[in-house]
Amino acid sequence: MNVDLFGQEIVTDPLLRDRFIEPPFSVLDSKSSNWVKRKKNWLSKGIKSEIGRDAKTFGNFTPNKGKKDRFNKLSTSIFDPALAEIIYKWFCVDDGVILDPFAGGSVRGIVANYLSYNYIGIEIRPEQIESNREQGREILSKENQPRWIEGDSAVVLNDLDIEVDLVFSCPPYADLEVYSDLKGDISNMPYSSFLNSYESIIKKSCNLLKSGGLACFVVGEVRDKKGCYLGFIPDTIRAFEKCGMRFYNEAIYLQQLGTASLRANNNMKSQKLVKVHQNVLVFQKP
């Protein structure tokens, strides 16, 4: 019987799945039975990335509103641990150092160190850092903890004297989800200011990447207040290329449908398709 690292039986593919976890194709289907099983196995370890992220805004941010009107109770998105596992296995060397400049919840850090990588994540919100560290202590050994750094990546990265094997993150999608009112939180900035800070953080992160190393960002498109796409995906590609990185791989991550069917009728009143995928962008440092 073929089993994964949790001792669970998995569907075998003697040519690809046994070697690469999932076939290394440009479409990653989180709805497949094998993927769903891997994700459940990870969550069974006790990962609760939603903790510290349950009182944030979902939707476009309006800077001139009163502070108490800025936030509602809708939950933020949670990163897929099975996707993190694949990215690490495909794009990072064994025991490698992983830098995440937009750490957010605990998923990417816990999965990394569970798999014997060395994760460094920067997160601006102290309550999120506290929650991540608590989960790390509950799931991982005392000697094998991710390194979560509290602070603004634009500042923290200036003082990091390290060399990393992989840059991996899921950044804020402009103002789609606003995480805080903190200065330096790029999710609460107008798009032009967001892009300036975003490009700076990408450049500073890639400066710490080893030659030949890869950077991977999971991103999705965002609509402006008129309902048109901002072009966040091409802006991300340009940001990496501006700092000398080469566009190396792209994959489509197909998400669970969830409420997509319920939203479809309303979306199509304005001829907007329901988005059920994200883009996985991979860049190489010369």
C-alpha cells in the first residue's frame, strides 16, 4: 500500500504522483480526491490559520470612512496547506531557508518546518504573530519552530542578513481584504501606493535570494470600484522583472467551488464571471 507522510493511503501514479506528490502540470486541482485527502491530513495536525484573522474586512477599502466603519466580520481567506507542501517540494532544496514577506496566518510556516525546511515569515500584525507562534508550539517540537518576525517587511528586510533558497508568499490582493489600519500595512493603501510598497518589498526579498533560487507568489486578480480588473497579476510579474528576476513558471490553482454557484446568478447580472482560481507565479534569480 502506498502511503503519504501521515501514513494515509494515496492514489498512485507510478510515473508522476509517486515522485512529485501531484503531477507537475500547469493546472493544480484542489478538488481532486488525492488533493482533498492531503489537505485534510494537514488540517488534522491542528493548523488553524483562521485564528488571528477573523475580524477583517472583505471587499474594497474606502480610506475616507470612519475607523469603526472600515471593518466588518467577514472571514479572510485561508492558505491551502496542500499547496504549500507542493511548492516547497517542487521549488526548494532539502532543508532550505524560505522567506515569506507577507506571512499572514500560520499555514506556510508550520508546513515548512514540519517538512524540515527553515521558514522565516514577516507579519505586521502582532495578534497574528502571537497566534502563529502559539500554533507552532502546539504542533511542532520546541527545537523546530518557524521564525515569525513582527514588523513591516519594508523595514525588517533592510536588516535581515541572510541568504534564502526560496521566496514564497501570498501577498495582499490590493484592498480586497484589509487586514489592519497599521502604517505599513499595504492592504489599506490606494492602489498606486500599494504598488510602490509592493515592488519595494519584492525587490528587497529577492536581494536575499541565492543565485538560481526561485520566488513563488500565489496571486489573484482584483476588481476596482467600477468592477474592472486592476491588472494585479501583470503588475506582480512586472515587479519581479523590474528587480532582475526571470518569469519561469506559471500554474493555475483551481479552488474548491464553495459558494461560487450561489454567487453566479448575482455576478452575471453585471456579466462578471465567478473567479474560482488563483495564479501561481514562479520567478528565477539569474
